[in-house]
Amino acid sequence: MLVHKKRYEAAFYQLPTQIDTLEMQNALRAKLLEKYSEEQLENPTEEQQADIKYEAGETPDSNRDGGVDQIVP
């Protein structure tokens, strides 16, 4: 922005919040184990994959390769 032949700039940023991904992963796993068995989670059907993505809060195009990330025990 120029005012009286002087240039002014502003930079805005937001500090990221700390997210405990391990805690989130464990909570998601516990929720999924209420619906599915361990074997079903290891080899989910397409319908189960869609449900897992939904529970994880993923949008249909957020994982472009079409697969579901492995939920580790």
C-alpha cells in the first residue's frame, strides 16, 4: 500500500496449534472397533473404506489415490 510515496506492508500469520495425532488415531481406532472387527479393519470392503473415511473426516478427494491409510494398532 502506498501513502504519500511511502510503502507500507503487513504480514499476518497464525501460529499452528499442537495436535496430538496419536491420541486422535487411537480415538478413531476405538470408535471403528465398536463397528468393525480387527480383521475387517485390516482388509476393509469399499463400503467400509468409505465409512472409515467419513469417520476420519476426510472428503472424497482428500486422499487422491483412493486408498485408506492403514490404521496401526
